[in-house]
Amino acid sequence: MSGGGGSGGGGLRLAWLRWSARRPGVRAWSLMAPGTGWLLVFFLIPLGFMLAYSFMKKGVYGGVEPGFTLEHYLRFFDPLYLTILLRTVVYALGCTFFSLVMGYPVAYVISRSGAWKNLLMFLVILPFWTSFLVRTFAMIFLMRDTGLINTALIAMHLVQEPIEMLNTPFAVMTGLVYGFLPFMILPIYSSLEKLDPSLLEAAEVLGARPFARFTKVVLPLSMPGVVAGSLLVFIPALGSFLTSDLLGGAKEMMVGNLVQNQFIAARNWPFGSAASFVVMGVVLLAVFGFLKSRDDSAPGGL
């Protein structure tokens, strides 16, 4: 019985392989089916519900009521919410800029570290072993009035009173950069690690100074990593709410906090959905802008 069943199963598998070999498209789709189904069920379908909610009316006791309206999108153009959106974009751009300025040298040094490369890469990804929430609370212990930074400054007689760092834009920006800096380092390192050293040697032989070698050879060839890292930092920073909530308090609200409050506290699901799709539109514009700038600069980089 078992031998016959195994033979039958093997025959079916062989028949499937022969049939799919004649139809490569079917075999490709069969390999994509699990991931596509997962994205469909847990991403596209919920996203479709949110899109529908954004055009419905708010229920009396929360939830939604049938109907169609654009009032939630129009409401977002109130100066109050536009200020929150502008603040969020500024924070996301600032986080991307500072992450690039600090992450590029780190990635360059790691790519040229030889035997120390694996250890340094381990140190870069080490924060991922800890919860983002725990790391954010660690920033609170560092920056509060009785935290490590103020205690050290007072002990060295550099300041007389604690410096107010929490609930300030500085705290939010520091927390964002601290949280997303590895996402900038890893793609840039991947691009720099593939850089052929003979190109730099050839540039040096031709008389190029270090700055010229960097701007004419290293930077253009690492631009794919810079663009990828910028997207990986800008997009999650734009939707971040935990950092601004814990380090910025109510004074530094971002769009992520607005969406969270609408869904949980205010129970205004339609407006929360509309705000989410406005942020999604900003993200798509940023992505297209990054990709277009990369395509436009490609001929010059070559």
C-alpha cells in the first residue's frame, strides 16, 4: 500500500513537472502565489477597506455609516493639519539628511576595514536585536533632566542646571536618526563594498586628488545605495509616531500620531483613513522624485 501510494505521488509530481516545464509562466506564478496571497489578504484588502472608509461618513458612536463624502479629505487642508503634515515632512527630510551625513562615512570605513568588516557590520545591526520601544525608552533615560547626559554635564561643571532636551524638536530628531540610521548604512555599504579598487587607483594615476576621486568615482557609483538608503529612512520616518509621542510629547505631534489618535481616541475612522492616504500620496511623490532624480543624474554619473 505504502509503495503504491509513494509511486502514485511520485507519478503526479513528475506529471506536474512535465506540464509546468511546457508552461514556464504557470510555474512562475505558482512560486509567487504564497507571497502574493499573503500581500493580498493582509495588505491590499485592508487597504481597500481603509480607502472605502475614507469616503464614508463617521458613525455616531464611532465606526462608519454608508454614504459618500469628500469632507474628510477637505478637512485635512485645515491649517492645523497642514502644519502637522509640514512638520512631519521636515522631520523626515531632516532625519534622512542627518542619517546620510553620518551614515555615509561609517559605510565607507566599514567597506574598507578588511578583517574588521564583519565585526563592524555586527555592531551596526546589533540595535535590531532590541525592541524599538526599548531603545526609545533608553533615549528617555539619556535625555531627561536627571539622565546620564545632564548628570555628566553637571558633574564636569559645564552647566549649572539640567538642559531641557525631552519634549523638544531636538529630542524627536535625535530619536528618529538613532532609530533609522542603520537603514542608511546598510544599502550604502552594499554599494561601496562592490566598488572596484582599481578604479580609484586609475583615477589616482591620472592625477585625481582625493576629493576629486570621491566626487567623480566613489559618490556616483554609490548613488544606488544612497537613493535606497534615503527611501528606507524617509518613508518610515514619515509614518513614525512612537518617537514623537515618547520623546516629543504633545508639542511635537506628527501625522502618525494624528492617525493613531483618530482611530483609537477620537474613533473617527473616516478621517484617520483619509489622513493615511494623504500621507501615502506624499510617500509616492517622494519615491517618484527620488527615482526621477536618480534617472536624471545617471548620465552625468557615468
